[in-house]
Amino acid sequence: MGHISEKNADRFTGFADIYDEARPVMPTHTVSVITRYLGRRPINVVDLGSAGRKGLYRTLR
């Protein structure tokens, strides 16, 4: 990784827990819409771009 890339990455180091605490939970309406559309709860879920413990996967479990 280049010097500038390393500096940019370092700016975000150590903030994962803070981000996870501050991030809102997935709205239950979203889960309702998905399950209604599918006619069941999905077995597998890909939640792209939604890191953390409060993403769609956790809500669907």
C-alpha cells in the first residue's frame, strides 16, 4: 500500500465499534417487504455494503 493509502486507512482504524454502536438497526418494514415478496424468510442473505451487527442478516435471523 502506498503512503497516502496507508494514511487514509489509518484514519479509520479503531472506529469499527463506535460505528457499530451508532449505526441504526435495519427497519423491520424492510424485512416485512422482503419476506412478503419472497413468500417466506430467505435461507441465504447477501447484505452488500452493510457492515456491522445491525445489518439485514441479523434482522432476518
